[in-house]
Amino acid sequence: MKKYPKPNKKNSESKKNQVTQMFNSISQTYDTSNRLITFGLDLIWRKKVISIVKKQKHETILDIATGTGELVIALAKLKTKKIVGLDISQKMLNIGKQKVISKKLENRVEMRLGDSENLDYEDSCFDVVTVAFGVRNFENLEKGLQEIKRVLKPSGILLVLETAIPTNTFFKVLYNIYARKIIPFVGRWLSKNNYAYRYLYDSTIAFPNGKTFNNILRKNGFIDVEDFPQTFGVSSIYFAKKP
């Protein structure tokens, strides 16, 4: 399996540890940074994920790489019985927990520290698993996908929202300039982290998006796989089902 870049290539620690430290360090500015660098489009993309979830059975949902809880709070509007937000960054989760409490959602939304590649749940216990901007951070992508499939109920669905590279030459050139030059500058200015937003571009370039990721999902036992490019292809929503 191809190895994807670490946040800091000069650091010998595992990618998982580096990702944890990175998100801990940018937790206070994460939401603001997302709004700025996506011009608020991340909110629209999440709404599209929710519109797909709404059409499926969704009594129990697991949101992996939940971060500060943006998606789980939006999913809570569906009146789902139980939603779990899982992340490896305690500082990101702490912010998410405060959001959940402020929205009075703690009876239905649980925020938990955990590893996406070693899920502490029984087989076949969730109707839906969502991952927003998180699969490219998996240390072992296929192991993470196998764990997701394990905890999904039969006919349960996986929805992945992830950054991507536009296929149109014109938009690809614009994206590369923006992602390589402007995003790291904005991220560094807000978070004072030299690696986090440079890693965003590196990990997006390295990630097997589009049809390649569809094939990886099929290889790991998912069916009815589709991808839906968003906003000229700068992100994609992937749909997959457990048999």
C-alpha cells in the first residue's frame, strides 16, 4: 500500500502521531481557517453529505475524524437516535464537546477519542459512517476502510467528503497556485503552524482521488460505489455501501 506524506517530512515519528499533534496545535483556529480557505464552501459540501444521509436509514451514525464536530452537529438536525463523533485529537474533540453542549445535543451526540484504524465498536452496529476531510490522514487507508466496513450494518453506507485535484486543466492550474501558495500562508498566519497547511496540499496531491479511490473502495468489499465532484472538482463526495 502506498505511503502518504506526513505533516512534517523531517520528523521520524509515525504519521498517526504527527497528525494528532498537528490537529492539536491548530484546533483553536481550525474552523476559522476552513471558512477562509474554502470561502465557506465546506459548509455547502457538508450539507450535500447530509442530504444523501437523509435518504438512507440513519438511526445510528459514526462520524470519523470528526474534528470540532461540524458535521455531527449538522447531522443532528436529522433527529438521528445516536451519533458518535470520533477523533484522535483531544483538543479538537474538546472544542467539539463544547459545541455539542451549547446546542444541547449531548443526549444524542457522543464525542469520543479513538483511532479510525482500530475502532472500539462491535461488528455491524452503525447504519452510516461519514468521514469529512479525514481519509487522507489515515496511516493505513485500507485498514481504515476495513474497520469502517466491519462496524457498518449490512446495506449500511459510507460517505466520504475529501479534497481533490480538478481534472480540468484551467481549474487545476488555478487550484495548484492557490493551494501551494495562498493556503499555507493563510494557515500559517492563523495557526502559527509551519507544516499543517502545506501538508493539506501534499496529502491532497498524494491521495488516490476520483476513480482510483472508487476502485480501492471496491477492492475492500464495498458496492454501489460512486463519486460526486464538487465545485469544479476541488472536493468530492464518495458513496459506498456494505453488501
